[in-house]
Amino acid sequence: MPIRQPFHCILPPDLLNRLARASDEVTRNAALDTLQLDHLFRLTRAEMASRLGGRTARPITFGRIGGKPQRTIYDQQHSTTQTPGVVMRAEGQAAVADTAVNQAYDGFGYTYNFYWTMFQRDSIDGQGLPILGMVHYGQNYDNAFWDNVRNMFFGDGDGQILTQTTAGIDVVGHELTHGVTQHEANLTYSGQSGALNESISDVFGIQVKQFALNQDVTQSDWLIGAEIVGPALKPALRSMKTPGTANPHDTQPADMDGYVQGGDVHTNSGIPNRAFYTVASTLGGHAWDAAGKIWYATLSDSALTSGAAFQDFAKLTLGNAQRIYGATSKEAQAVQAGWAAVKVPTT
Amino acid sequence: MRVRVVRRGGLAGIALTGEVDTGELPAEQAKAVEDRLHGLPLDKPTAPPGHPDGFQYALEFPGPRGESRSITLDESEVDDNLRPVIQKAMERGTLG
């Protein structure tokens, strides 16, 4: 017989958040369930809106003010099952003994904070999506991923190729940005649109890290995954500044002359990555001062379609730079220089 | 039966290639792997990654008449019968 859960009603998320921190397990679980269920309703509406032709749903807040993430971290105990394991840390709870749990919790916080502070985006879907983190997923699992729903899975790595994947702030930012992209342009994960999808995750992943560490464009190493690579892939997975040099197996091209036909989406992403690096470093200061804003405006631009190629994206970045900063602004010129450096036309 | 496994994708996006002879596995596991591989439809289309940064496994192995067969599976399609052979191949895999 199902247990009646009295919280499946119209309690404001704020109260639910407090209940989620309650000491007794039944109350806590019921509140957590409800927060998730509540979100399902909003998600359903968003889905409906998109089917009706809207790109994304209008903000539906249910009294939510925003500005605070809703995080829950689970221990998968090395299983490959994708249902949540043991709750280790819910929103607002103190740090625990397991470093992976705390790193995932903090990484989610850095990512949420970056998107909220910079773009007033309330979580991945812009509507306060609760974010679930699943640590210790699989045996020696050399990967971390966003599952296109609401969960981020973290492997512990095999110690050779990758190590504990929760350690990379940029990696958490990268994965959660896949969720943001899914709710915006929903770029198809193959060919140039797939490489753009990957690049956008690196572009915002590195900014989440730079923002957390307060690094300007000269202080950042512009490396992706430096904290999670094992000896076989040292010093990093990718370099946005000099694609193709991050590790002995890095085959990323630095411009269109090296474009790999049929290449992995993680290979050709080096081209738009370097364009972003060039724009940000040409302008100086912090990457998010202008370059990040232009890229975000482009990602959320309704003219960016799911099948976009590099040139489509480049054109839109220039259009957005001109709209925000002016047709002949230094920002617009920097965007032109950035794409020129990687040989992608902006016209 | 020799099985060659190439793992592509993942957050790193760098291929990892390894080979295993099913004879290296306990007899029961080996039979389960071989039955499973020979049961896979030859014209099975490659499933797109179930989510960004997912792994895809390209498997090469001989068919019942010794002919070469290949098939690509998304990581979500790897079941408990296939996992031992893939895991072993990847443990000894080389990057690039």
C-alpha cells in the first residue's frame, strides 16, 4: 500500500527546502520527493510549451524567487544503476567526510552561482531545476556526464586516464552547461553542431572556474580537466588557448585548416574554443565581462537552431556583440578577430 | 574468440583500444559473451549517445563462420553479459 505523502501540494519551495533539512528521515524524504515532483510539473509545462512551438517555456516560478540552488548528492557505491543511491548531503547541510560528495556539492554551487550572478539564470532550465549529483558511479569509471534529465554522474576514474572527476570545477561547469544547452539551442550532438555543443560546455565550464577563483583572462590557464587527469593524460584534457597541446593524445585542431571530417565532437570543438579564448583575451579583464555575455546571448538567441554550423554560430556572436555593444564597438571587433583567428567567416 | 573494443566519446573524447580473447574469461562468462555477441542483429543501427559525453563502444569479433563482424553500442546498451569482456579490454587499452 502506498504511503500517503502529505507534502505533495502547494507548499512553497522555501518551506519544502526547510523540511528537506528536517532531522527525521520520513519528513526529509517526503519533502525531497515533493521538490522533485514540483519540478516535474514545471518541466512538463516547459515541454508542452516547446511542442507548441515556443523555444523554451516562459519563466514559471511558483513563488520561487531564485538565487539559491537545490542540491542533493547521492553515493552510488560503484553501481552503474542510474537510480539515486544513498543521500549523502542535501541543500544546506554541512560538509561530510567524503571529499567527492563535498566537491560535487560545491561544484554545483559554483556553477549555479555563476549562471545566476551573470545571467540571472535560475539553474539549468532557468526555472530552479533541483540538481542531483551521483558520486562514485561505476567501477573505475573514467567519465562524468549530465544525463539530459536532472542528474550529473561522477566516476572515480581508473587512476591512470582520469582520477576523481568531482575535483574539476570546470568539469562540473562543463557537464551542467550541457543541460543549459539542452534547454536553449539543443544543439544536435554530432558534426559541427555537436562540436559547438561541446565547445559551449568548455566555454562556460572554464568561466565557472575562473569566476570561482576570481581569475582574469591572463591568470587562467585555459585548460579543461587539469584537476581530473591521471598520469596518461597530464597536464589536461584540452587547451582552449592552444588546442592540440593539452596532452600527448590531444588531436584538437586550432583552426579550420585542421578540421577533422567526421571527427569526434570533442575534437573539432577546439576551433570554437580558441575563438572564444581569442575574443576574451583580446578584450582583457574577466572572460565574462563581454565575451561570456556575447556567447550567452548567442546560446539563448532564438535564431540559433539545433543544427547550427560554426559559421551560423559565428555570425550570431557578431550580431549579438553589435546589438549589445554597438556596430563598431571594440567588442564587435574582438569577435571578428576571434573567428578570423580560427578561419571561420562571420558573414 | 578475439574481441577488439574501441571506446570513443566520454568527457575526454579520446579513443581507447584494447583486445581480449574470451578464453581468458571464466568459461561461463565467455559463453555468455559469445552468445550475446552472436545474437546481436548485424544490421543494428548505431544508437546515438544517450546523453552528451556518453561512451560508445565499437566491437569487432568473428561471426560463426569466421567472418569479421563489427557493431557499435552506446554505453547504455552494455549489459552484464558484455561488461566483463569490455572491462578487460579497456583495462589493457591504449589511448589515441
